[in-house]
Amino acid sequence: MVKQAGARPGASGPGTPATVALVAAGIPFTAHTYAHDPATTNYGLEAAHALGLDPDRVFKTLLAEADGRLVVGIVPVTGMLDLKSLAAAVGAKRAVMADPSVAERKTGYVVGGISPIGQKAALPTVLDETAALWETVYVSGGRRGFDIELAPDDLLRVTSGQLADIAR
């Protein structure tokens, strides 16, 4: 179920754009795979349960449109993205959830496997401040059934993200 990070993506779980980006940036991470149930639609809670984790430590990646531009919000799977707070964090007046097909096309990942790391284009990224409570957090590794564990500061560094209160 758990594989330790290695020097190359193939040694650390499925090779995805997320693992490639982390290896290229020299950021330490641990890859965790689990059997994804195709009937499940709450991917983050599924990961927390399958990996035996506190769900507050597992984060989901959501895309929103803030004043017409795509932005990434990363919040605990137990919460919801506060669109007003996300908009304020990126200097926008208003934010709405992005259409799932747009999210898939712009990130290169499928819904339920969208990683904040290694997306097709660099998007403004905001990580909920509760991530700072943990030594490491879990985010999608770029496929359903595959999560990456890394330090919140490293997640911010690899995504050029910022920390803000964006969950409710």
C-alpha cells in the first residue's frame, strides 16, 4: 500500500506529471497507492479511509474561476472551499467553481485525480492554512488511488502557492 519515495518516479509509485515535477524540483515525498473503488465519488475521504489517515490531513484540489481566470484551491477533504475567501486571496472580486471538463483540460488530470502539482500550466494556487498544522499532508498524486505525502512548505514551493484561510 505504501511505497517510499525514490530517486525517480517509477521507484516512488505511478509515474505522473506530479511525481516527475517533484523529482525535478528535488522535493522529498512519499507516494501512497490504494485500491480505488470506481463507485466512490468522494475521492478524498476514500483516500483517508484507505490509508488510515485523519481526514483533516488529506487535501483535495479544486479549480475555480476568479474574475475569469482559473485558480487552484487546496482544502481538507472534510471541508468545503470558501469561494469568497479564495477570491480575496488571489485579489479577485468573485469566484465560482470551474466546470469539471475545463478543470480536466487545463490541468491534464481527471476529476478525482487532479493533483495541484505538475499541472499543464502554472495556475495561482492557494493552500488552506490548516495544512500548516501538519508536518506532512496528502494530496492527489495525479491518479485516482494515488496520493502524495509531502511537507506543506514543499507543496507551496513546488506550486508557487500561498497559504490562506480558504476552507469552511
